[in-house]
Amino acid sequence: MPAIPLAPEKVADVIAFVKSRVAAADVRSANHSVRGSEDHLLTGNAAAGKAFFEGAGGCGTCHSPTGDLAGISRKYPAAVLQARFLYPRATKISVTVTDSSGTRHAGTLAALTNYDVSLIDDDGWSHSWPLDTVKADVKDTLSAHRALLGKYTDTDMHNMLAYLETLK
């Protein structure tokens, strides 16, 4: 392909777009159904799971057993339910980037590395900046789930599942 003369900011936009497509293609299997016996999953203590939910897990700050989680165990088999609380379905992460001139740019986070931040705006355009030249305000509604993933013990996971199984 012959070279296309592009301004540096357009090159950055192309790079941001390619990175966003690579990230979108990096599909994990955690939310796929698990087949087979679920007996090995249902070994936890529901009371301990409730205590974790209301205490150390901090789940009650965003979720409610009588609200968004009411009847959750009727909606999903145990293996799927466990996968969903460990690896919730991805949501779009919003970001507002304030550049050096004070202009704010908002959109869906495409990439955030130690070196750059990229977003896709409401019109579908990709934009990218060196991270050290802007202020990026990221709003990730699943950050608490991601933080817990590295802290859960096997016992915590089984207890949480046992508790969620009581929410009929």
C-alpha cells in the first residue's frame, strides 16, 4: 500500500482506532456457559457470603438483594452466576480528557496505557493523547469487581455463590 501523508494527530487517531479494535477482539471466555456438574460450586456458607457481601466485599454499596439482585438465582444456573459476579459483562468505560488548552473531550475509553489515552467520541471518531500532556477522568462502573477479583479466596467465591443462590 502506498504511503498516505497524514498529520501527526491523524496518525495518533489511526493508532487509537487500531488499538481499540485489537482490544475488542481480545475476547475472554469467562462469561460463557460452563457445562457439567455444578455440585462442586455449591459448597459455600450462605451466611458467610452475606457477611462478605455486606462487609469486606463492599458489594452492598452498589447492589441490593431486594433490588437488582432480587431473584438472581432463578435467572442463572450456579456456574453462570459465579462467572457473572466474577467477570461481569463488560460495560463501556467513559472518560473525559482535558487537554493543555483546557478543552474537554468526552467519550468511551478505547485505551489507557502508561503512555497514552484514547477515546471514541459520540460521533464515532477516535482521539488519542500522550498521557503526560492531559488530565484523564475515567468512570469505570466495574472497577470494584475488577479490584475484588484479585482479592477473592476460593472460600469467598463459594460463600458468595451460596449467598446469591438464596436470592430466589
